[in-house]
Amino acid sequence: MNYTGYELLWLFFIYSFLGWVLETVTAAAKQKRFVNRGLINGPFCVLYGITAIVISVFLPELTGIWLFLGSMILATVAEWVAGHLVERMYHERWWDYSAMRWNFDGYICLPVSVLWGVLGVLIMRWGNPLFTGLFRLFPTLMGNIIIWLLTVILAVDIAATLIIMSGRSKRMERWRAADEWLTQISSRLGRWIYGHVDARIRRAYPQAAVKETAKEEKTVFAQGCDFYKIVMLFFIGAFLGDITETIFCRITAGVWMSRSSVVWGPFSIVWGLAIAGVTLLLYKYKDRGDGFLFAMGMFLGGAYEYLCSVFTELVFGTVFWDYSGMPFNLGGRINLLYCFFWGIAAVVWFKVLYPRLSALIEKLPILTGKIITWILIVFMLCNVAVTCMALVRYDERSRGVPANQEWQKVMDERFGDERMERIYPNAVKVEE
């Protein structure tokens, strides 16, 4: 089932609200009193909304046990990632499953994961048809106004919550000291949100104290697992991934084949994001055993590759890889053998490559490293933008769309069918 942008936003708010109700009722049952468990001030748990949308967009072709497993995996990964991000940003935990059986570091646990799988099936089979049907009952103008109003309120709510939780706003004292008679709407709204969010977060998350964090003066470039280290590893991973796949194709198929994701340079975006993502997520576990890293790499890599396959098909109308001819595949998007490769890659990465590459990156002078990083970022953004236009035009040419605009003519001249077929030899157009 295809959804419009407004329908997806509508589903996001519906499931965020229902998630807030579920969390609030659960917390109230445990604490014997009403507690608002939403992170932001409004009655929304955005993690539920985001996860529901991801399941709706990326898993429409799955049914039965596969839908259950897919929903369980995606929701569990989302919860695990969210838990790490919260702890990384605020040095706090907002949920802990340590007291439950079959938990992993308190971030996730099997009983809750099973619940996510069940909820995913309910969403796809009954929830989405019911709520999209309800949205279509509204007059178009009224429905759009409701969605935009909710979006603006949520944006203000999230911004205020982040400012208060971080405690880093230069206007924090002004918010506290602002008098009620001030006429500026923004000041009154900000003071109101601040008072309610601060008091409610302390009630709902008593262990999450808002605290000032002193900034450490860094003497080593990209120390630990910071932003610059992750960006550098993305480019290294994108390059190494492209080279690895090219050599693999030469050995297995006997031909040299382009495996690049972009039109300029030997870079595989899938591998670059995978290396950066797995480093960010598993950095604190990098010293664990090979078996653990293999299992996590296989699990995360398989889920990631599946999402990438669906994403490229939805956005570009093209399938860039197809494992339908291999045993133990799921919709041709992933297969067991390549999931094993993801697991092996995770072990090799953390035990062999990462320590050496990390040490080399940290040897760069701080200023030089930052300049190089931002140059690479600008280059890749331009590269991705041009690649997207080339792929869109490639798809248009296959459908006989003439080049009426200047950018279309440039793409036809610079990135004709012959060149695009060399860059993406395995790309297969998906019939509408």
C-alpha cells in the first residue's frame, strides 16, 4: 500500500500518541499514580511513531512470520539505537531492562522485542488501513491544516525539550526570570514550555537529572569516537567497500565490475554508512569476543542491507542487487551467506582494521584534520546530489521522458545510458 506524505505524517502522530498512552499507562501501573512518560512535553512518544513509519514504508511486501520477524528486528534495532544515542548525548539511561530475562545491556530484551513484532503485525494488517481511512474522511484542507499544526507544535516542543535537557542555552536564565507581563509571544510560550517540561521530566525520569557538562579541550584530532572520526571512517569504509566488492566480483564472476554508489570516485555509500554506523553503535563493545561481534554484525548488517534495498527501490525505482538466485534469501534483498559476510566484516573491522585506522586518523593535526573532513563532506554532498539527478534522469530516459529542462540536458550529455550502465551494471528497473 502506497501512502502520501500527509498520510505518513498522520500515521506518525497517531502511533506516537498511542505509544505515549501505552508508556503512560504502563508507568502508572508500576508507580501506582499517573505519570506522563512522553519525552517531549506533548502527548507523543516519537520513537513509536518513527518505528511505525519505518515498518510501514520498508516492510509492505512481507507477510506472516516474516512480517513479525521484520517488525521485531526493526523495532528492536530502533530501541537499541535510541538507548545508545540518549546515553551518548546526555550520559543517562531513560529505560533499563536489566531486571528482565534475556536482556542485552539493559537496552533491549526478548519479551519486549516479541511485543514489538506483534505490534508491527497489528499495524500493517489493521492499524494502517483503519487510520488512513479515518484521515481520508476529513476534507482535504482541514486534514492538511491539522497535520501542519501538529507538525509545528511538535517541532517547538522538541526544540524546547532538547534545550532544557542539555542545559546549554544562553537564554536559560532569561527564560526563568522572564516576567509574566512581557508581550512577546515567543517569550511567554518558551517560559510556559520550560516550566512544564522541566517539572514533568523530573517526575517521569527522576534518574535523568539535567546537568551542565564541561567541555574538554581536545589535544588529539578525532579522539575516541567523535564526529570527525566517524566521518573519516565513512569515507575509508566507502572506499574499502568498493574495492573489496570489485575484487570479489573479479574472483567469483571473472569480470571487473563497478561497485560504486556514486558517479564520481570509487565509493560505496552502503559500505561507508555501514562502517560508520557499526563503529558508532558498537564502539563500546569493540573489545568483546569475536562471537559477539560476528552475531551483531550479521544481525545489524542484514537489517541494514534490507532497508537499503527497499529505500533505493522506492526512491530511484531501481534494484541495485538481487539475491533471488541464491539460497536462503529474503525477497532477493538479503541472503544468509551475505549476512555471514557482514558478521565476518564486523570482526575483521574491530579486531584488525579499526585500531590501525583510528591511530592513523588521530595523528592528523587538529586544524588540518578538520579542514580535510569538511572538504570531504562538501565533495560527497555534491557527489550524492549529482548522482541522484543522474539516476532520476536515467529512469526518465527509460520511460521516454524528453529533456526539457537544463539539468536534464546536462545529465543526458554527461551521464548517458552507456556511462550509467558501466557505473551500475547490476541495476534493474522495477516495473510500476
